[in-house]
Amino acid sequence: MTDNGDIPQTSDGPGNKPVPKGQARERGAASGREDRLKAALKANMARRKAQARARAAAAENDTKKE
């Protein structure tokens, strides 16, 4: 059996050089990872802001009751 991992893939557009099979997959994985990290960071920031608003509202209610 021969390993076809070293055979270049065809390029996406005219004038582009063929990209080896492993490199094309790595770029897609890195892009997907960045997208997942960006979404996780956005969700984390929204959660922290909601917690801060809840704490501020609770503190405001405590001062009004006194």
C-alpha cells in the first residue's frame, strides 16, 4: 500500500499552488478552533456582565431597605 498523504491537492482558485493534504486540514481546524474560542469568550463575557448586574441590583436593594 502507498501513503497518499504527500500528494498535493488541487488549489481552490486559478494561479494558486496546490496545498498538501495535511496543511489544508490544519488551516480549517485552526479556523474552527478560533470560532469556538470566540463564541466561548462571548458567552463568558455575557455571563460575567449578567452576574455583575445582579450583584449591583442586590446591593442597591440592600441599601434601600436600610
